[in-house]
Amino acid sequence: MAKRFFLIVLDSFGVGELPDAYLWHDEGSNTLGAIRNHPNFHCPELEAFGLFNIDGVGGGVPAPKASYAKMTEKSMGKDTTIGHWEIAGVVSPEPLPTYPDGFPKEVIEEFEQKTGRKVICNKPYSGTEVIKDYGEEHVKTGALIVYTSADSVFQIAAHEDVVPVKELYRYCEIAREMLVPPHNVGRVIARPFSGEYPFTRTSNRHDFSLVPPSDTMLNLLQKAGYDTISVGKIYDIFAGSGVSESNRTVSNTHGMQVTKEIEGRDFNGLCFVNLVDFDMKYGHRNDVAGYAAAATEFDGFLSEFIKDMREDDVLLITADHGCDPATPSTDHSREYTPMLIYGQKIRSGVNLGIRPSFADISATVLDFFGVPQENTSGKSFLKEVVK
């Protein structure tokens, strides 16, 4: 009989600062804490699952539907790439490079030479603000807007009427090829925009990630003959490694629709989902109301999704880092993440405590399918929750 595991990452849905948050100047960050009391936050299903029963969150229900844990990021970082790699069993002991003062002159000059276009900006910047401040100059000159953030990213913004999307992707591929150690940034990101000033970012964003340094659970599952289906930017985060089917999405709403469609299909393996709007649209923009509303939308999806889960299906909900929308910072925050695991053959109400690594999720997924961990990290908690 086919076995199906749905792993959904609520991008940036942290549940409180990690003990080493001070190293990233993230003291006091708590993404869930920032949104749970907002009027837009109405999440009875997540509450029933046991979201508030997680250690340190507070306000739990007497008999949670799911089992639950608080996940610790062991890797030295707080970005999307490192967070997802760890969820998939690869711990990163060294942080990926960041550029608080912009990229070095030699990197920019090489990029200009290889693309034939000049570069403007070259600073850490908000993605929405950078096109307001540099968009008109870009339209007049054709120069590429290159910028970064607190994360390990090399972002290239261009107007779709000035630089066609395919051409922008080609420039990103050039950057990805040239950004090798010590400048091996986690992601090169295409950030196309359109319209008139102050301009609007389009849905044609595309991430060009590093290939993971070793096999992840995706590779191991694929080698064992299981389906590895990605929804959202999972394919990009893993540079396609170990992914048998990719489903790109343009929003949380679209991502949930695609996931629901996949639930109705016959497959044998893992469906790995990333819902990016929590982070991209709300966390980075300090939009507490929007973040709370996005959580409410997901809660409604969750109620419908579990109605159609099959007897052997397992659903696991987690996050990859925090992005507290209520702090002055617009960057990711170094936080614990939630873990909720549910299914007809999964025990309810088991408190798995504080887990030492996101990689315990990978180990559990592999255990579920009977696939050896090989060199991946983490300790399975399947035996503690399976009926």
C-alpha cells in the first residue's frame, strides 16, 4: 500500500527566541507571540492540534489532536536555505556568507563584465524599497539593481519591460556560477518588477540556490524509489536535488490549493511544501495584521485538508526560522520553530519536548518510509508517536 507524508513549512513561523539569539541581535523575538493576540488571528484548528501546548508557548488545550514539539535550529544561521537543509537532515556548522556593506568590488566588477550591464545599489535593502529608490534609474539606464539583506543572498531586481524575465534568469545563472567560496551565498534571487513608479514586484521571482553539500532526505527517498514532490520554492531551495516533481506557486493561497490537489492524487512518498507569504509578504514587511490573517487562512485550509487524509497519511507542520513582524528589524529572527504531527495512526497529545535539531524531522520522515538515514543528521521520534 502507498504511504504518503505531507511536510508543510510555514516559512518564518517562529515560536520564540533561541538561547543564542543574542548572537544575531534577535533578543525578544517571537513571531507567534507577535500575531496571536491580533484580531485577524483566528486559528481554532492549530489550537486544537496543540500549537499553544508547545513548551513555552502557553495557553494550550486539554487534549490536543496532534503530537507536538519545539524545534531547535542547530545550524549556524537563520535563513531559508540553512533552515530547510536542516529539516532535510543536513546541519550547517558554518554560516553562509553575508554582506552588510554590500558585495566586494571584485565580485561586482566580474558580474558586470559577464552580463554586460552596470550595477547600481549594492547594499542591504528592503525588496520593496529598493525598487522605489533605484527603479527609475534602472529603467533609464538598464543597469541591474543588485542588493542583499541580512541573509546570504545576492538579489537582482529588474523591470520586466527593460530586462525580460528569461534574460534576468540568465543573469542569475551567471551570478550563481561565479559565486563560489568564499562568496558562496545561499541563494541568488531574481526579483522582477513591473508598472510605473513606485513599481510592483511580480510573481516571477526565482531562487537559484546552492546544491546541498551532501545527500538530504530527498535524495535518500528518491534513491529508494519514493516520490519526492515539492510545492512552492522547495525545488529552488534544494537546487532540484532529490526532487522528482516540482510545483511552483505564486502565493500561500495557490500553494494550499496545489497541496490540496496533490492530496487527492495517488502517490507513494513525500509531499514537501513551503508557504512563503508568511515570510516574504508579512514578516519582512513588519505586517502583523497580514501575518495574522495569513495564519487564519492556513487554519481554514488545515481544517479542510485533514478531512480528506487517508488512513496511513501523516501530516507534519513546522517552520524554518522566525521573522517577527513586531520588532524594528525586517530580517529573519533566530527562533525555535513549532512541530505538529498528525494522522489516524499517530498518537495525539504526545509532548516531544524541545528537540535538539530540525533534523529530527528528516530522521522521522525516513523512519516512516523505512529508509536508512545514512549520513544525514537527526533522531527519529516516530516510535514515540506512532500508534
